[in-house]
Amino acid sequence: MTVSNLATRPIRAAVVVLAVALSLVALVLSAGAAGATTRPAVTVRAGGISQPFGCPQTTTLSARILSNGPAFVRYHWLRSDGAVTRQQTLRFRGPGRHVFDVHTEWQVSDTSTRWEQLVVTSPDRVSTHRIYFSTECATQILGGWATATDSSALCDDVYTDLGGVVFLWGTPPSSVRYYWTVDGTAVGAGIETDPTTLASGGVRPTFHYAFIAARGTTDHTVALHAESTDGSLSWASPTTYFTTTCV
């Protein structure tokens, strides 16, 4: 054996060892890459908010969980008051894209701003942004209008049927006073105390108003007024008109 052959043996052995090592590294990396492509990616999206009128109020919040393959998903809702709902699970079966909408409810009885957040803890920890919502429990009069009918009659038998609606928001008051003004004179005063009517969000009073009108055809102005019995709220409708014809 020549000297040159003896010198090249360690080099060849090192090359073989290096080649084997590189092959093992490539195998590990390819296996990791294959695992990354087959592992489902679970994502979440914040959804909508559904709120009824008045208080106590049950607000419904929604979100969406998505996966690009089979997955066993665990999730819960986190609230701004620190409460955490019980953990729930979903099972996505089979390949392809999976979508599931989830919901939660929160009953509140005061005026405030809160938030909830959907948190997925498995297979990865992902969460939506905080979903904020506000409740307004103070009673408010949102608006409304007045109505009146025209009348054609003898001068000593002129009348109009007054009506209208007053919209309420928030916690129903214990009662609402109302009256109309006809040409600046207050008529038809009344009070609504029925809890069911007040909780419905609208008071719809009526009044049959008879009076003596001037001869001829006259246009009259009408407005409906409302106020809470504690004096904290007051409201007047836009002016409307009716006509009498006295012969």
C-alpha cells in the first residue's frame, strides 16, 4: 500500500460520516416539515352582538372557530369582570376546512361597558380581540309623535281624536304622565301605570277632545307631551295639525 492511499483513508471516512450526518438532518427536517403541513391551524374570529331593549338585559355575543383539518378544540369565554365560563370542546373530523360558530350570553342590570373574549386553549392557544358592548338602563324618552283627526260638524259639536306614541328606552319607569296641547291649551291629561305597557317600550295614549270652534275652516296645532312622575324626564313631540270646518 502506498503512502498516498494511507493518507486519503481518513479523509474518505470523514466524508462518509459527514454525508450520513447530513442525510439524518435532512430526514429530521423533512419529517418536521411534513408534521407542520398536516397539523391543523385553528383560528378564531370575533362575531356579532345581539342586545334587546331595557334592563335587565341578556346580551348574546358570538365568535367563529376555524380549522384547516381534523382537530380536537377546547375553548372558553373570558369576561371583563374576571369570570371564566366552563371549558367546552369541539371535534372537527376529516380533512378540509371546518367552521363552527359559538355563542355566549351575559345578563346585566346596570348601565356599563363590558367585554368578552373567546379563548381557545387546545390544540393551540389563540383568542379573539375583546368584544365590547354597552348597556343603558336609565330611562330615556327616545321620541314619538302626535296625531289628530280632522272634523266637520256643527259649531257646537266639533271634536278631534287625539293620539300619538311616546317611545321609552331603558329600565321602565313606574309611570308616565302625558297630555296634549291644542292651540297652546293643555287637554287630555292622563297617566300610564301599567307595567306591561311601560316595559313594551312605547306608550300610545288617546283622547276624544270636543270643543267649540270658530265658524269657517280653521287649522289647529297639536303636540303630545310626556314626563316621568319623578320629574326626571320630559318630552314634547313635533307639532302636527288638524282642520275643523264649522258651519
